[in-house]
Amino acid sequence: YEPGSTFKIITLAMALEEGIISESDTFECSGSIMVPGWPRPMYCSRHAGHGHQTLAQAVANSCNPAFIQIGLKVGTDTFYDYVRDFGFLDTTGIDLQGEGKGIFFSEEAFGQNVVSLASSAFGQTFNVTPIALITAEAAAVNGGYLHQPYVVQEVLDSDGNVVYEHDSTPVRQVISEDTSKRVCALLEGVVDGGTGKNAKVEGYRIGGKTGSSETGEEDHTIVSFLGFAPADDPQVVILLAYD
């Protein structure tokens, strides 16, 4: 399915890591934005616009025009590199049969298409599996480390000896620990008064990101929420999608 705005976590992480944006940046949102090569405006969920926003407000508001601007600053080549590094171009290798793979542009096609970059920046025009999405976004908030998801921790023989144990070594580090902390702080603002405010629970620090995904069917949307806690030291991550 198209991840929609939950993918903005990935766009945010790569842009912060590359130093293309910072918490001091501001964005203008009139409710839509024109992208070179596309004849029609790309709209924000708030058609009246969000006006002048800080980065934190743009994240909390899930502002499409702001994230389109961020994606265009990242550029097609760098964006594609991070899509690959976060694991979206392959299966995760989870220990279950029949794992599917998402559908993303070829590197050549993506590099020639600014419109695809703009739409991908806010999570549309490509497909992911839920396990690949949650694996990538766990990496964005856990210090930057991409891990292989798994079901079986260990296997014992009849005498209780360990004959198999899951290797918890990270596949790779995608972003720095500092960038990951900054991502967490911005996503905590989504729950603390932003589009994810319904996930706020007194006494807990929770971060997350809401999403709405187009399905190609009229009046049919997949709404989702990617949440994690505690926001200052994530231990649990959950992806909920409602079709």
C-alpha cells in the first residue's frame, strides 16, 4: 500500500542527516504548490493552507507543500540512496515464508522525474509492505540502526541447548544518533498538539506520525499511525493501518 504521510519520517530523517534542513527553517503553505513538470497543483490536506510554519509545525501539521520543498532540496539521487539504505528496495529478510517486496521506481526513472520525487517525499506514488515500513522507521528513531526484523529469538534442542540464536547485529547505520534524536523530538510534537494528538497519553512521552493513503478507489482511503515510546528512548514501535 502507499504509506502516505507516515513516510515523511524518512524524508525528514534524510534531510536532517544531509544538513539540508534544520529546526530553524521555515516554510510557507498556501494550501498547494506547483512542481516543475506537473500541470496541476499538488495540494495540502488543509486546502486553506498552513501559512508560515517552522519545521516543527510543518511536521506536526503533516504539511505536504513543506515536505515537497524538503524533498526537492534533497534531490533525486540522494533521496534514492536513502530509500535503498532504509531497505525499501528489498525484502527485510524476516523469518516468515513468502515475504513480499514493495514497489518503487527504478533508479533511472526516478532520477529523471522531479514529479516522482515530489510525490514520494510525502509518501505517494509507490508501495511498501508494512513490515518494511516499520523496520525503516524504527531505524529513524532508534539511533539510526537498521535491524532485520524477526519472530524467532532462539531455538533449543531437546536438552535445552541453544542451536540457533537470532543475530541482532544491525544491518547498517543509516543516519547518525544525533539525527535520530532530532527526528524523535520533532515526532513527539506530532502527538503533543499535532495531527497525532489522539495518541497522547498523560504520563508517557510518545512520538509518531499520521498518514492517509490513496488507494485508487473513490472515497476509499487507508488511514494509519506510526507511534513509538518513550519518545526520548524508544523501546516500542507500532504501525496501525485502518483500511
